[in-house]
Amino acid sequence: MKSALLILLASSALAGCATMEKPMTTAPTIAEAPAPKAAPNPLTAEWTGPFQGVPAWDKLDVEQFPAAFTEAMADMKKEVEAVRDNPAPATFQNVHEAMMLAGDKMDRVQSLWGVQTSNLSNDRVNQLEKEWNPKLSAFNDSLMLDPKLFQRYKAVYDNRATLNLTPAQLRLVERSYEAFVRNGANLTGADKTRLMAINSALAQKFAEFGGKVVRDEQALIFVDDAASLAGLEPSLMASFKAAAVAAGQPNRYAIKNTRSAVQPVLDYATDRALREKVWRAFVNRGDNGDANDTNATIVEILKLRQERAVLLGFETHAHYRMADTMAKAPSKAMDLMMRVWPAAVARVHEEVADMQKIADAEAKTSKTAKITISPWDYGFYAEKVRKAKYDLNEAEVKPYLQLNKLIEGMFWSAGQLYDLGFKENTGEVPVFEPKVRTFEVTNLKTGAPVGLLYIDSFARDGKRSGAWMTTYRSQQGLGGTRTVLASNNTNFTPSTDGTPTLISLDDADTLFHEFGHGIHYLLQNVYYPDLARVPRDFVEMPSQVNENWLLTPEVLNRFALHYKTGAPMPKALVDKIHASSTFNQGFATVEYLASAIVDMKLHNRTVPVTDPDQFERETLAEMGMPKELVMRHRLPQFNHLFTSDGYSAGYYSYLWSEVMDADVWAAFNEAGGPWDRKVADRFRTIVLQTGNETDRAEAYRAFRGRDPDVKPLLARRGFPTK
């Protein structure tokens, strides 16, 4: 199975549905001929082809998922019951290993469904999610809350001292038992029945929330004339024109209500009224009092989460979610966030003052009315401040940031650091969308196969917003070594005029960030799959570390090449970028931390919130949130929190991980620099390859010789370190 015990429903949880086709019968002669068997479901079939088999994306069919899940559930039930009912005394091999080898068919179907819901969604998909998530949650609970199965695990746990277990096996036994208990295995009777009902209801609400946000993000903001888009790049305007044409409005421009389309407008459009219109549409996703309003859904999720936490013996949902994290308790996460918050807010006030000076000067020169910096002005005037302070603007940088060249650059850096090699084989394996690219991954030193990487770069209708990395099959040693099938997903705006797709510096960071997740999974070398999953507040560290190599001279000189001339980015421009490295860190830190702190306060309470909008407003006011910006993710569209339990009471993990990330980068710089192979080898072998085979805090100490220090993080952001 993919994760410890059974896969818990995650973001865009499991779903799918349709009915099996009825078998045909022939006309009777003397006796009616037996009905032939229905055709095999392509979604449950073994994967075939290279790389130990790849998903048959060309056979993806939404209406086949119901039968696929029915078949996969039946198979898994048999496999789990065989473990449960084994008459032999419980051992590590006939319980833990047997369970980890069960569920391959379900894993395959879930991988396909994950793409269907995240990359290729539509109203039918969301309908099936809402119908089937509760069914699949109930199925999962029926297995994992089976008292006879739990007793098999408990028997191994109780006898662990006499079973001659290896350290890894002992860790797995203890963690599995603790997970069973934490998730309700000791409940009986009405309590167990209620827990199953709560989990099913949450699964349905997660799908409901995600579907509403996606529909709001598919809305288009129409602009009547090109003059209103002054300040934007021609390639971006061309993409807006293409969107309008596709929507049947060829004489207009259409801006999609997604971050990748909205952010350039907020940063560069000179029309202040347009900026405000776009900003309001974006920040009010899920909060418009219509059919897509998510506030009532949030209230139900919060109520169910708190009831479940109490049922499981936890004070709050935050305590429940953090029981298996590095931080362990909400107070520790809050302590870290509140150490950074005051300095970040103070920096925002400085940034706003700088912007207001420019706005006032412009009003005086043009003899127009003064403005007060508002949230829809922040990005626009920040770019003016950047130009004034550092003689730098995004328009100078972007021509050097070709998406395809930067992909080459991230591959090259992974080869230099970790001996990973990437060879494009697009067209040789099926893909789920024509623009998806694929790459064979090997070990450069040995030539040994590592896996296959899919890259889905571009935004489109039906693809959820943001960026993410996932695996369709992960590495493990148990049952035979498995090659990795990994996928990086972003929402960049493609070029529509035949020129290379250019991305912003922030987008380039995102590209390297998600690839850092990919590196983590491609390097993984664990035997037991249940010891692969790392804590939520550790998982972002490898991805955040990888961002650091983007702006190294070695990467920029080779891959930051002008899309017209092929010339590398001039040193003077690189120097400006480095000089401005702490620029706008107040904004970046506050918009993130506001989301993380509100998340923790929302879930670290015994009485669930009943008015999310009011709670958000009042909490931000108590925190001293600057009025010139908003949370990066307002509650009505906060997919991290409300499409699964995944990041609930866990959005702090980006900051927690960044403390380690900054400290890891310091380790490289204290040695021979960013490309020091001794440090890279230690980081790979001690931290990246080992999954969760040892406590991650211990692994970090083994790598660094001490606990992580927060000072490199503060210094990186330009905040006081004392």
C-alpha cells in the first residue's frame, strides 16, 4: 500500500463511478448460452510498457471509475481479510509486510483518479467525487477500524521485544500501532459508528469545497479593449485574447481567475480600476454569497473535525493533526510563527511607506488626486520601488527566463548534486494531456534506471490552481524494487505566438521548488513503504532547499538565456537580483504567515467557528494585519485546509521547513559552496534517501551536527537575528 496502513483520502480524494456494462447474451437455441464476461476495466488493469509499466492515460475514462473502485475495493477487502484471518500467530512478516504488499490495484486506480480530479476535472468529476468520497471513506474505515485486524497489529506490538526486529522494523511496528490508536482503533460501539460517519461526511464536504473553488476559478474577467491592459507584456495580452476567443468573445480579452493570470495584472497593469476589479474577483473566490460560496461548507468541516478530535481523545483538531509532526504541539508552531511575525509586519510598514512616497510624487507631477496604497496597488508600486532602489524590474529579467531552458537547468543541477540524469522521451509513453512532457530518469554514475518524470506545466480549465508534485508509483524495496513514476504540476501561462514560454522569477522559484519534491522521491531508497512518508512539517524542506540553486551563477550562466539572442543574463542584472534578495520580504512573509496563523487559530480551539468571514476579519485585526494586503489564501478558497485534512493545522509547516532549508543552505556555504559534493552526498544519504526510517529531527542532527538554527532564515529575509 502507498502509505502507512491504508491510504487516507487526500486532496481531491478518491471517487469515480459508473456502472458495469451488462453482459450480452445470444439468442437461445436448445438452451440459453452463458453470458460472456464483461470487458476488463482498463483502469484496474496492470500497467504495462517500459519503466515496469506506466499508466494507460490514453484509456482514461471518467465513467469507468465506479466499476474500477468497486473492483479494487473487492480485491483489497480480500487481501486485508486474509491478513486479518490468518490462523498463524501474528508476526511482522504476516501482518506488516503482508499489509504493505496489499492494495496494488487500489493504488493504481487512485493514481489515475488523482490526475482526473486535479488535472482534468469538470462538473461530472466533481459530481462523482461528492457521491463516492463518502463511500470510499466508509470502506477505508471498515478495514482500518476492524477490531480483529487491530488485534493482529497489537499482538506484534505487544511482543515486539521478543521478535528480533531490526531498528527499522521496530520503528514501523511502533508507528503503525500508534497510528491505529490515534485514528480510533480502540473505539467501540456507538463511538466507532459515529467516527465512521464523521469521516464519510468530511470526505463529501472536502469534494464540495474543492468543486466550488474550481468553479469560481473558471470564471473569466472580461476586458473590452487593449488600452485597459496597458503595461502588460504582448505575450500575456495574446493569452488573454486567446481565452476570450475560446469563450466566444473574440472582440474582448479574458483574464482567468487564477493566480498565474491575475498576478501579472496586479504587478504591471497601469489601469488602477482594472487592478481593483481583478483583485476583488480573485480574493473573493468562494465568498460571493452564491452557489459557489464555501462558508457554510467550512462551518460543517470545522464542526466535524472538532467532534472527531474529541472522540479520539484530543483537545482540538490541531492537537490531533500535530501528534505525528516534528513540532508535536500547536504552541511550538505558534512560537516560531510569532517570533517572525512582528519583524515581518514592521517591514511591511516600511515597504508601504516607500510605495506611498512614489505614489504621492506621481500625483504631484501629474496633478491628479492622491491615492492611498491599497491591496490592489501593492504589487504595482512594489515594482516601482524595486526599479527606484535597485534599477531592476521584472520586464528586464523575464526575457531570460525561458521555461524550457530552466527545466534543463534544474535537471543539470540535480545531476551535479545527486547524479540524477534526465532524458526526454515525450511521445514514447502515454500522457493525459498533449502538452505534458516526460523524461527518463537514470543514475548518471551507474546508468541504473530510477524512474520516469511527467511535467504538466500549463494552466487550463479543469486543472486545480497552484503547483504540486505527486507520484503515481513510489520507490520501495519490499516485494521487489519499484521504479518511481513522479509528476510535477504547475499553472504557467503558455506562449500563444510561437515564442518560448517565459516565466517570472517567482514562477521560476516555484518550478525549482516542486522539482525539489521530485528529487526527494526520485532519490528515496527505503525498503518498507510505510517508512517513506515524512511528517508534514518536514516534507517542504527538500523542495525549499532546491530553490536556492536557481540563482547560482552556474545555473544562470548556462540556462538563463535571452529568448531572442541566446545571450546569458548579464552579470550586472544578476548582481541587481542578488542585491534585491530581501526586497518585498515583508509582503511575502506577512501574506504567508497570516494564512498560517489563522489556520492554527482556527483549528486550535474547542468551540468551532460558525462565521469564517467574521473570524478571519477579527483574528487578522487582533494580529495587527496591515490593511494594505490580504492573506495569501483567504479561508473561503483555502484548498490546503479544506479539500483534505492534509495541511489543516499544518500550513505553518512551510516556515518550519524553511528554518531547516536556510540552515542546510548555510551548511553548503560554510563548506565549499553550493556545489560541494561532500555536503551534497551527506544530505542525500542521511536526509533525502531515508524517508522516515529514522526520526527526522535525529536525521537532521546527524547531517548538521545540531538542531536547525532559525538565524539563517531571519537573515535571508532581511529581519533582525537577535
